Amino acid sequence: MKIFRNALYRRHDARLEMYRGRLVPCHETPARLDHVLAELARRPVGMLLEPLQQLDLGAALAAIHAPRYLDFLAGAWDEWVALDPANAQTDILPAVWPVRGFRADVLPESFAARIGLFSFDAGSPIMAGTWAAAREGAACARSAALAVAGGERAAFALTRPPGHHAGPDFFGGYCFLNNAALAAQTLREQGAARVAVLDVDYHHGNGTQTIFYGRDDVLTVSLHGDPRTEYPFFLGHADERGEGAGLGANLNLPLPRGTTVETWFEALEAGLAAVAAHRAEALVVALGVDTFEGDPISGFRLRADDYLRLGERLARAGLPVVLTMEGGYAVAEVGINVVNVLEGFEAAAG
């Protein structure tokens, strides 16, 4: 398996996030990838590579994200510091949002208003290295998709910050650029008539759903904690099936906190059955391992060995696969769980 590693992942190292009304140390830290890389050194299951250089990444990102959103992200830190040099000592967090009845079509001049316009939570700080790290992660995702489109059985975008909560013009949930959506769009551009995105993170892939909600060429499937009680709360219900041409091309499988391994794998089978029915020619897996029983902000009961089983089942789906790294916040165990997925996949793929 080709593993495209984001060498810039440490540049995004935020200080504090707003979590349940309190400023706390960020759950999404560089140590998450440190542990994956350490486990890959112990159990090599693929070839570690840098992302490709000739990617036309700007045009690729513009196919899934709004240009004004990309422009904001690219310049946000410099603008923040230009407002007051002392701002260099603090990360950027939003404090005001255009909710129901407010307009979002007019781009405000106020920086505080724009940071709110393009976000949906106060838990995703932007700092000096955020754009570089996120953009390099997108390069990893596009490189992995190009490798699979070129004939590889599977490729993995090993990156942070994650991506599946980032929508066409919003960030949140620690996500800024949607790597899974970029991989799916790249596979489509490279000739796959139908692609499926299977999101197995504990939290609903709201950004990916929003990007493809009106399209029938990309099926989006998400297994996740029930949004009535679990983040991101406002999307991820079972009755969200797509709209317009995309009606029927979105499947949400919400599960209650405390879901057992057996029930989770039953949901996975339902998701993979939908992928088969869609006649997908390639599969993108948004790989979150925050389904682990010890995850501090999640509530499912998977154990380390269950990720071997997950990898095996993904391989048995028989499709070319791009995996993108998403959540997982039991930091010390993230490496074991991620590499177990890759090892299980490789063993079953033969």
C-alpha cells in the first residue's frame, strides 16, 4: 500500500479549543500522527511517500470548496496578525455566526464576522501553520486518489488536521479541507463513473454529505453516533437521503452511544451493501478510529483487534480504495488501531 504522509502535520499545533463551554487543550494534536508513524516503523505495511508535486491542487480544491472560503483560509493568519501584532500569541477562534434569518451571501469586511461566516463551531482553532498543514494534507489525499486511479489497489492519506467535517464553505470539527471529498472528486475526474465515500468515524461526516448532497455520481455513507446526542448534532439523521439528482445517494446510519461491536459491524454491512448497489467503481474510506472504546470524546466499543477485522472487510469489498485519516483521540492507541486497519486490509487483499 502506498502511504502518502503529510510532512507538515506538526505546523498545525493549536493551543486551546472551546469544548462544552470551556477552553481546554486541543484533543486533535500532532501526537496522533506521531503514534501512527511510530507504529508503522514497528510494523511496516506500506511504502511511506511524500505527496506528488504536479497536482493542480488549487483547481482540485476549487471543485469541492468555494473560492472565497479557500481565499479566506489561505490568508486568515496573516490578516489576524496584521490586525494586531499581539495576535501572533493567540490562535483564531470565532465568536459570532450567521444563524437562521441572517444573511451569508454578503462577504463582511470585518475579520471577526468572516471567521464566523466560514465556521460552524468554536472548537477548531486556526494558527500560523494551519493552512500549510491542511493544504499538504489535501495534496496527500489527491496523490492517494491519483495512485488508485493509476492502478494501485489501495492508498492511504496519512495526514492531519482531518477533513470530513469541512464543507463547501465552512470549517469545524478540527477540519478545514475535506480530504475524503477531494479524493472522491479526483477519482471521478480520473474516469470512475461512480464513487462511494464510506465514513466510519464516530462523528457524522457532515462536510462530505453537504458537498455531494445534490449529486448522484458520489454515494455518501456514514456510520456515526446519533446526532440527537452526538457532535456535530445538526446533520446525520437517517432521513437525510440527498436532494435533486442526489436523492437516494446519501445514507446515514446513526447509532446510539454505547453501540456494541456486533451492532456496529451490522451497520457496516448495510453501508457496504449500499456501496455495492450503487455500483461504485472506487471507494473512499474516511477512516476515523474514534470508535475505539477508550476514546475520550466518543462512545462506541470497538477494540484494537476489531480494526483488523474492519480492514479485512474493506478489502473483501473488492474495490480500489483510498483511505483518508480522520479522527481518533485516544492518542496512545491511535497508531495501533490505524495500522491494524491497514494490516487487516493488506492481509485480506493478498
